[in-house]
Amino acid sequence: MRNAAERRTGTVALQRVLQASHAAKSRGCDEVDTPLQFAGVALRLALEVLDGRRSPVQLRPLAESSVIAALRTLAEYGQAPGCEFGAATLTRIDVIMTDSKAAEVCAGYDRGTRHFALAARIVRGRSGWRLTVFRVC
């Protein structure tokens, strides 16, 4: 006789696939290994906040409150550079380590046919990497 979990999902194998999929989607910022990986995740999320596609609250595990407040303000008042050209797409990221626990990040992103730049600073603390400065132009 099947147990309750098997009845809900159909098979044990399907249940394992679903659990693995859920675990992959719910990875936290602590599991990001390198500064480049963290910067990629954090900058993509920040651009989604600027576009209004994501709530600023979702950046709490990744960014300082001052960064979140600035992004919220830019998004609310439509002040993100080039927002009239469409959604932002991150195109390149360069990370320059300033010491073992801090890095400067410069990146490019596109909106429609236009190219834009951003700069950021990330710092590694007890809970992992954090976005401490974010500037768009």
C-alpha cells in the first residue's frame, strides 16, 4: 500500500524530482560561492526592482537597507535611466576585488537598443555577500 506522500505525487521518483527542483529554486544568497555569482544575482534582482517587476522587499537578504530605499524611490518615481525604452537586461559584469572581503562591481545593461552602465560595491560579512552601494547611469 502506498503512503500518503506517494498518493499525492504519484510516485516516489516524482516526489524526489519535485523536492530537488524546489530546493534549487529556494537557494539563498549564502550559497552563492563567488563575488561574480553574487553580483550577477544581486544586480539582476536590483534591475527587476527598478523595472517594477519585483518588490524591493525581496532584496532584503542581498542588500543594505539604504540600497533598497534608493531602488524603491527610483522605481516609484520612474527615475531609472532609460525606463521608457523597456525592461533592463544585464549584459556584462566586471568584479574587481579591493580586498578579501570587498569588491567593486561595474556592469552594463541594455534597455531596448540603448546601453547603460551601473556601479556597485559588495562586501562579505558573516551572513555572506551584501550589496552595499548601487548606482545607475
